[in-house]
Amino acid sequence: MLDSARLTIAARGFRPVVDDVRPVDASEEQARRRDLILVERAREGSLEAFNGLVELYQDHLFGLVARMVPDRDQAADAVQEAFFSAYRNLRSFRGGSVRSWLGRIAINAAMDQQRLRKRRPAQPYPELEDEAWQPPAGPDADPERTALEVERGHVLEAALAAITPDQRNAIVLFDVEGYDYQEIADLTGVSLGTVKSRIHRGRLALRDCLAGSMSLFRGDEG
Amino acid sequence: MPDPTVHAAHDRLLVAAHAAGDASGPDLERAAALVASCPECARLHRDLRALSAALAETPAPARPRDFRLTDEAAARLSRPTGWRRLLAPFSGARSAVGPLAASLATLGLAGLLLGGGVNLGLGGASSMSAPAPQAAATAAPAAAGGGDNVYGSAAGQGALGAAPAPSAAPSAAAAGTPPTAPVPSAEGAVTGIASAAPSVVPPPPATGPAGSPAVASDKNAPSAGVSAGAPTAAPSGAGEANVAPTRSAATPPATPVAEPPGPGPSPLAVGSALLLAAGIVLGLLRLAARRLA
């Protein structure tokens, strides 16, 4: 199935925009093949295949966008718009990682939402007490540690909401999503130095915001 | 106890760059010195690194809803919008636009080639042979068309006298003005000659010594008649005729030759160009539509 001629043709037809030189393990390679098959089927008109992609990546995209857009509803709208845009522009997919492609679309949607929000300001993070922010607890989870992580998550999200959107975007993309400086520069349309500056200043601003709660984070370092 | 005023003067951004691993060279040395010497800077350095690590472990927020597309949403998104909507009729695989564009362009091209061949074959020959007969044909009516015998004969003489000089006949023919129009009075021969001259508008009666034919003819009517009788005065301008009536007999006239107006593009050429343009436009529209699709 994964080595079908259709997939080969599809993979040849997809020209990666940026060569990904990172080592790819077997599961990642399998995921890529699966994604390419789904994209090819979706391009042929299969809504089921596209919704398969949505199922695979909606959690990841919402997690990314919700950190960039303070308001949860607006974040959800941005993610929905990102999937709409992906569906409309399936033919513009030139290969490479579907996850990265969807991530770029979602980041653009989030930044659009931020611009919209700048014109129509709203209260940031109106639902900080939402229990949906709790991390999933494993069977052998330590309740004390889980509570600490929940508390950290709350204060970090509040601090992230307090810094500027540009700094927040850079920090989320670098520290949370793992993009490198150059990728962030390409995604946000600014220079490499600006990205670094935003990250450094953003972390300083975060630390100032968390001045009273830094003990939550110093524990790991003793 | 560290002095807070001393730490306030320290470069926090430098410490942040050092914590992120982005400091190098002299900056790295300065940052390292700050972290080593200032307890507050050292604490800031540790906090920034701890924050970076904590951010990476931040749990992902749970999504509030399912983002899968419904059939209605997919159908709505599949409909073309904007330019795509306008260009949609051109992009179909079975659209007749492509063959139509090719046919129109071919017809237009063939028509242009055919029209060009006709022009080259007939128009070229006619352009080579046309001037002499045309000049003669137009000079004759000009000579005969004057209601006044005096002007008519003068013009006729001018035309005949200019016959040896090739440029004189066309110039007389191309005058385009009725021979009697600019004639002010009975200056006869001179004015007749002036009217036969092609592009020389009789200057207004002025005081120039050798300028106007009117002055010359007023003062020297007999000589003007003589000069009118001399056919070589005809092609040259009036002033030149008055200044040196005999010199122009030897030198060929410098009168610019006025080409007869062209017949204009043929209907075949115009139609072919339109067909070609329509074919090209349709082809470009189809290309754009297929790219957008």
C-alpha cells in the first residue's frame, strides 16, 4: 500500500520547498508516506482523506495556535480557517512534510488573527482557569508533579499573554515548537537578528512577568 | 548582599543572549564576566534557562472542537472564488476555448500572411510605378482645371516646364489646393506658379526685399511674366524664384517630395489582426485559468 505506484508518482510530483536534512526515523518516514497518500487522495476529491489529515494534525495545530492567539475561540477560528485554507490550496502543496505545510498555514492564520485582534482588542486569556489546560496524566503519574505542571502551565500561559505578540510568536515557535532561527525568520518575514532579539527580550519580559512565580521553575535546577 | 544599583547598570540583554547561547566573541566574554561577578546576573541567567526549558514542556491546550470539514463546507470551499470563478469556464478539460483560440490565431495568421503577400505583390509594384502617371494625371487636371486661362496656362507651363525635373511634377500634383484659391489678384503668372508649387504657401505681403512674390510681381510685372514663362522657376519657392529666377534653371529644386497618402490597411489585414489578437487573448486566458485551477 505504502509503496504503491500512485504514491511513487505523487512523491515525485511533490518538490520539497526546503530540503529537510534532519535525520528521519522509520516511524516519521512512514508518517510522511501516509500523509502523502492522504494528500493525493484529497486532491482527487476525497473529503474523507482530507479529514484524515485533519484528525491527525488538529491537536498539534490547535496547541500551536492557542499559544500564539490568547483567546481560545479566536484560536479555534484560526485553526478552522487554516484547515479551510489547506483544503482550498491542496494543489499548491509542493511536497515535503505535510505537518510543516499545515503548520505554516496555521501560523499564518494565527498571525492574521493577531492582526485582527490588534484592530479589535479583547480581553486576553479570558479562561485561564479552564481545566482543559491540564496535561494528560499517565497511569503512574505523580499527583504532586502533575499539580506543579498544571500550575506552571497556568502561569506561563498568563505570562505569554502579557508580552507582545511578536515576542510571543518567536518564543512559541522557538522554545515550544522547535523551529530554528532561520525558519522563524522565514515564517514571520523578519531578519534573523530580529528573531533573536525578540526571543531574548521576550524571555526577559516573561521573567519579569513571573517575578513572583519563578520558584516554580527554579525547582528543577535545585 | 549585592548592590542592586550596580546590577541595574548591567546589560540584561547580553545575559539573555548568553543564556540562549547566542553570544560570541567579546560579547560572550563580557556576558560570562557579568554572570561570574554579579549574583543577580547569574540568577537571571539561570532563570532564563529554566524558563526556556519549562516552555518546551508546556502541555498543549486541548482543542475545544472538531475541525473536520463537513460536506457542505467542502462543497463551499470547492467553488471557485474571485478570479478563479471568472476564469473557470476557460479551464475545463473539454472546454472548446483551446481549439477556438488555436483556430482564431491560425486564421488570423494566415490572413495576415495572405494580406502581406498581396501587399508585397501588388502594393509594391504600384508604389514603384505610381508616381509618374499619378503626377501626370494630377498635373493635367490642375493645368486644365483652372477657370482662368491665365492661371491655367501658367500652371500648365509650370507643369510642362517642370516635366524634365522629376520632382516638379509630383510637387505640382501634390499641391492639393485648387489653383485659383490662393491667387490674390491679377499678378497672373507668378501667382499661378506659386499656386502650382506644392508646399509653399504664399507668404503674406511683406516688406522683405526678396521675400514675397506679390511685392516682386507688383513691382516687376513684366519680369514676373518672363520668369513665369521660364518653366524652371515653377518648382522652387516663391522667394527663391524672385531672388534668383535664373539660377533655379541649373540646379534641381530642393522641394521636398510629398508622398501621396497611402491607401491604409486593407480590411483583410485588419480582420486578420483582430482574429489573431482574439486567438492569443483566448489562449492566454485558458493558460491562466489552467494555472489557477
